[in-house]
Amino acid sequence: MSRRRSSSSSTSTDAGSATPRNRTPQPVRVRRRSFGDVVKAFLAFVALLALVVGVPFALAVTAGRPFPDTFEPMEWLKQDISVSTFLGILTFVVWLAWAQFTACVLVEMKAALSGVGVPGRVPGAGPSQLLARQLVAALLLVSATAASFTPGLSQLGQSLDGNQRPAAAAAQQTPGLFAQQQEQAAGAAAALAEQASHAEAAGSGAKQRGDTKFYRIQPPEGRHHDSLWEVAERHLGDGRRYKEIFELNKDRAQPDGSRLSEASLIRPGWIMEMPGDARGGELVEMPDEAPEVSPEVRQQIHDYARTGDHAQGGGGSGAADVSVPEQRPAPAPANGNAGHQRERQHATPAHDSSAFGLPEALLAAPLLAAGLLGALGHRRRQALWQSAIAGIGGRRGMEPPTPAGDALDVQDALLVGADPEGVRLLDRSLRGLAASLAADSRPLPTVYAAWFGNGDLHLQLAQPSGKPPTPWQLGQDETFWVLAKDDAEQYEDSDTAAPYPGLVSLGTMDGSRLLLNLESVPGLVTLRGDEADRAAVFASVAAELATNGWSDRMTITLVGFGADLTPLAPSRLRHLDDVEALIETMEAETRQRRGALGAAGHDSVLTGRTGPARHTRWAPHLVLLAAEPSAEDAVTLAELAADAGRLGIGYLVGTGSGELPGAAWEMEITGDGRLLAPLLGLELDAQLLPAAQQRAVVELFVQADPERGPDGPDHTPPFLVDISEQGRPAVYARMVGPYEIIGLDTPDDERSALLHEALALLLLHREGVHPRVLSSALWPRGVTDDVREALVERLRAWLGADPDGTPRLGTDDTGRLTLAQSVVSDLDVLRSLYHEATQGRGVDSRAVRGRLLTDALVLVRGPLLAGRPESRYRWLTHEIVDAQLPLLVADTGLALAEFHMEKNRAEKAIEAIDAALRTAPADERLWNELLRATHALDDPERLTALAADLIGRSGARGLPPRTEALLDELLPTWRDAVAAAG
């Protein structure tokens, strides 16, 4: 299958048909704007003034109003036609003609000034509108800002048929689901057709000579600035042909490094390639000598001539097993986020200054970042719950550690780069496909690769597998199944086994991300390149396979990795010491899988993932061998991999430079981050996880490990509030319950929600928030730097300053946004009260401990940010505060209950536990303590009723083992008593 390259955005003649380019420039004299041009503009103004203002004034003075004082049509028909009647009719016709011409002038002026679209047609105008058009064009031409008016005049005089036919033809050449790509192709085809028609009208002489001509934008003279409209008028005879110049030069690098993006934004010194029929003026023609052009300008023109489509040539083609789909999604906009989408595209180019020092490799890997972020959040929640079981007071893990250095930068990069929505769509699409095929008793097709971009998914099959189930459609041929993003939205979460868990991102190409299905490859996949470059690719593949959201169980065996990646996913990852141990392990597993498949009557693991046997799951086993094997070991691995595709085993093997036997797909990683596979027709921007970022990612997971020893993270909150009367804050936010701000004026209605959300994020991260993290949280689909900076300044102005003049919103040494200590939330106070009661003054004073715990529990008014809009605060899914707050409230309730039980005040203890249960209803510790406090009342009926209530709440799962054992101790007859109570 041949590889296809996307066409450039600029329009030019085909490289294959282009005539030879000459190398020596020569200037040709041009007439600048003359006095005659000014006279024409003045006369046009006078004519418009006379026709639009003078005519109605003269008619009003001589003939009066166009309408009679009374409207009696029947009386008019009965009267004789006199001279006065005839003059009245003639006057009315003149008024009507004036109204029509004035409408034409207004229409033409509106189109010219707005710069959008073709001017509308005034019914029956004809010559009147043509005259108005010429007068308006002549008037606007002399203006210093004419360039900004030209877009609206670009298509005057063009026939409708001439514009529509090329667009329709282009759309037919790119059938499929992607309207944006069709529109781009249609626009390019229309521009090419328009350019070709002008070139044909100019005659064949220029084509035969093949002269390439260039124009250098002139510096301003007084108030006059050069414009593409005037360049087109001088050199092409029609200012409306400015669009041809724009299309020839769009997005090409200029001598100053910038690029032409809008027709009205040109700069002196820029070089413009001109259509072949351009004549006169200060043109530089390549075929001839140009002694009057300076060597510097000549070199600039030479360099510029080598850019653009005409200088790039056609793309190569060749046989390929994995090819770029012709209908792959259009590239994402520059400011798309991943997040998410952003696939939100979160890719950040290497030169993007807005990265603020964050690791760009993770910013450009939205699926990998989403997997790591989700796994890290799960690990931290697991650590919280395990620490909760350890005891009540003073346990570690209550507050997760605050990363620093590279680990903090990596965590911020994960927050900015992650695209959880893209992962969700990919997972639902694949599982939905598997469920549909299983419902039709059809097997899963073998998928070699997937292209994923902007939410659209292309699956590349090993061979045609018939018509895909709805809403999937066939792609460019029968080996592509395509699912558009809008169609994918109809899928819901499913318990269907993950059909293609071996898919892993390798890199991007033209805005689409390639995921290779390692377990389906009929042989080895090899990666050639320098050791450090290979290691970055292997680490990225291993990390994504270990944490991705579109797979279930799997085994990933790592050999030759410098760092231990096991902390990312201990249940998935395992390290082996050397190739010998790997071969021994894989020989045994290969035999076992062959036997299991034969016994089950399946021809491949894909058959076992659908239909009656799907409970077996047939989890894949992926081998990543980063070290180059010896020749003998390479032969053994090739033999093992020969049948690996149907067994669900995949091999990715690194090599320094030589070829390995049995390699089905060969790839190469270059020093500049390009992943090449010439035989497959692939040139990707590789997805990497360099060594420094790899170590930082592992550090984040190690810090969150619930099994860490006594040297683990401190349980002291990162921010403690002065809870004395002297510590009253200037700004107080109530977040535990409905969101309220005390101490600030209410901001403008249209910006209030955004400012409140930004403040909430800062309050939950007293250590500081990276500006990119703030913007990606508030605008998950992307935002420009100026909008983000405007929000920060608006937030700083809203928060104001402390009495000493210090702004309450500051910036630390790393550029992160921080809040002053005078800005406090009730969550900060709650943490501080609990810490002071259990580890501060309350340890030595019972009275102080009781008062502090009571005050803390009073602060709890409901869940965090109760009643928040569904469309906002989606960044909370990346936080663990939803797990921290219930645990903190439960700990506070348990500590206060213990305080009361020390004095045998069981009713008070029950009140404290009931208050905590309103926020943490699922905490088993609270129910167990409630059973103990109720037992202390020596009221068996009340204890039996509580046991029955617990049984009802537990449902089909039954009581937890610890609770059941506690009831056996407190009320041995509880089972019979509950059954008797009904």
C-alpha cells in the first residue's frame, strides 16, 4: 500500500510540470502610485457624493417626495394621463433608480470594509452595481489601509459556476467523514482553478518561458503602505487577483523568519512569488541577469525560491504494511490541549516558548500522560485508604508528598499534556466494536495499527474483514475501518474485554497519532539507533503499556532497561536480568499458549476475546528487549516470534545498527527525534520518555507507594493556618460545602465563574500552580498565551494586596503562581484544627483537643464545592481531594468520638460520628465506631436496629469481614435478632 503525504497548505503549480527556474534576478522598472490615481479616487468620491447625496437633494427640491399624499389607486386609474402624471411616474422611476444604486453602494462598501465573502447581489441592479463597484474600488484604493479592505473584493466578477466546479471536484476526490479536510481541498482546488484561468487568459507565452518572478514588499512612504491589492493591480492588471499572490506565498518562511498568514498583514522586505503572467513594476525575474539587485537581496530571493510546494517535489511511495490513511483527521490547531484534546492535540513544538520549562516530551504525549496521571491518582488514593486502616491519629500518608524539582515539573507536564477524554473515546470505541462483532457472532479482525487524531479513529487491518458494524465505516479501502468522533460518542462504558490491549503510541504524523499493535505483528519489531535514543522510545512504550486505559490484564517483560519501571505498575511490569532468562521464559510460555489455544479450539487469541470464551480474556504478553541480542539469541527470538502474532505475544527488540533475522517491521530512531520506517512509509515525530523524565516519573510513583516504610512522606499538612484570633484572614473561601468568598468584591458577572474556579485551584495547591496547569484546567481544549496572561492579571487585581502592599497573588522562583497566607480556605482551617488537636496543643490538653475537634467538625457543610456547575471544575478528576476530604472528616469524627468515650459520653460520641457520616458515608471505620458507641448505651434493641440498617446498606455484597466480626463480639445473637426483626 502506498504511502500518502498531505499536501501543503499553500497553492502552487505541480512540481513535475514546473518549468526550469532561472537563477539570476533582474529588476524591472515600475510605476508607483501616480497623481492620476489620486485624481481618479477624488473623481470617484465626487461621483459617489453626487449620485448618493446630490440626486435625492435635487429631486426633493424640484419634484418633491416620491410618494403622493394619499394612496387611492382606483382614482388614479380613472384619471387621464396628463403631462403632470407622466412627470410624476418618471420622478418615481428616478427615485427608484437612486434607491437601487444607493443599495449597491452600501452592499459594496460593506463587503469591502468587512473583508469577508463576496458582495451580495442587488436584485435587478446589473450595470448599477458594476458602476458602484468600480467607484468604491477606486475610492478605497487610495487609502493607506486599503490592504485591510481587499479580502471582501477578492472574488468580484467571478462567476458562480467557475468557483463551484473545482470545489466539487476536490470534494469528490477526498470522500469520507472529514468535512474539514474536504473544505480545505475544495478551497485549494478553487484557488488553483482561478489561478489557472488567469494564466490561460494571459496567453501561453509566459508558460513557454517558465519565468519565475518575485516582488519585494516596499517600505512605507509617508502614510502609504504597500498592499497585496496594489501589487496585484500593478503587476496583474486586477487588484482582485491579490488572492493568487497570497496562495503562492502563504506560510512560507520570509527573510525575517516570520510567515504570511493573512493577506492584509505584510511587512516591508518580504518577498512574494508572483504568478507567471505578472508584468511591469519592480519585479525580479529569475531567468535574466540582475546587476541592479544587491547580493543580499539576490541571496534572499534564492533562499525563498527553494521554499514552497514547487520546491519540495513529490513524495515517494512504495509497498507498505502500515500506511497513512488518506482520510486521517486534519491536523489539530496550534493551541489545541490535551488534553485532552484535547485528541485535544497537546503536542508542543520544540521551539514553543510557552512550555515554561516543562518537559516537552510529556506535553506532546497526551495518551501516555493521561495513563500516567490516572495511575498516579489511583496509587495515591490507595495509599490514603491503606493509611486510614493503620490507625486514627498521627499516621503517615494523610497528606501526599509535595513533589519538587524534576518530579514537580513532570507532574505539571502530566496535568497539562494529559488527554483523558481521548483515552476514554479510544477505549469505548474499541470495546464497542468488540461488543458489536460479538453480538453478530463475528471474530475480531487482526489490527496492525491505529491512527488516532481529533477523536477520529482509523483501524488498519491485516486483511479485508467485510463490512464493519455500524457506526463504523470502510475507509480508503477494505483494510481500513473508520469511526468518526461524533459517532464514537454514542458508545457507553462496557465490560467487554479490551480487544486490542497491545496498541501503543509510537509518534505523530500530520496531527494523527500512530498506535502500533505489538501483539499482532507476525515476527519481531526492531528499533535501530543510538542507545540513548532507543532507551527513550522503549521507556515511552513501556510506560504507556503499563498505565494505558484501553487494556485490561497484560504482562510486560522488560530486559536491558537501565532503570526499574516496576513502580509504575507492579502487577503488569517485570524485569529480567538478561536475554538468556528471557528466552527460557518465553519458550515455556509459547508452548503453554499453543497448547491452551489448541485445547480451546481457537486459531488465535482474538477468537478467545469475543463470543462464549471471552471470559478467558487471553491477556497479551509483550516483550521489550532494549539491549541488542547476540546473533545466536536473535535467531532463537526470531523462531519464537514466528508464531507470536496469533498467540498474543509481541516482541520489540533494540539493535545498534545491524539487521536482525525474523524482523517483520524495522524502525529507526534518529538523534532529532524522528522515527523512520522506510519500508512501511512512515516518518513520525517519535514519542519519547528521556532518562531524566523517566526517573522523575518513577519518583512520583515511589513517593505514592502505600508500602513505603517509616521514612515515607510526612503527615503534616503543607499549609497550616494561624487559628488564633490574631490569624484572621483577609480573604476567606468556604469550599467544604457551597462555594463562597468572604472579603472580596463580586467580580463582573461574565468573568466571575472563571475567577472563582481559578482561585479554587490555587487554594487546593498552596505549593503553587504552574501557569500552564492553570490554563489547561480552565480551558482544556487550549488557549492562547495572551488570554491566560489576561486572566492572571485580572485575578491578581481582584485579590488585591495586603496592607503592606504585597500582592496576594504572587509568583515564586519557578514561575508558579502562589497565594499569600492572608488568603485562606475552610479546608485549610479544617486541616490545621485537626493537626493542632492531634499533634499540637491538643496532645497535652484534653480541653483544647475537644474544642479544636468540635470546631473542625462544625466547618463541614457538605462535599467539596457542592453545587458546582457540571461544565466547570473538571480538573478535579485529576485531584485526590475527593478522597482526602472524606478521610479527614472521618478522622475528625473518630477523634472526637474517642474524646467523648473517654468520659463515657456515648450519645455525644454518636452525634460526632453521625456528623462525620454525612460527608463520609462509606467509611467502615465510622460504622464500626458507631456500633461500639451504641453498644456502650446497653440498649440491645437499638444495636439490633443499627445492625439491620448496616445490612440494608451493604446490599448484595454483605457486611465487611471486620464489621461482621465486631458484631459477633458485641451482639452474638445479631443474626437471629435481625432475621426476627424482618
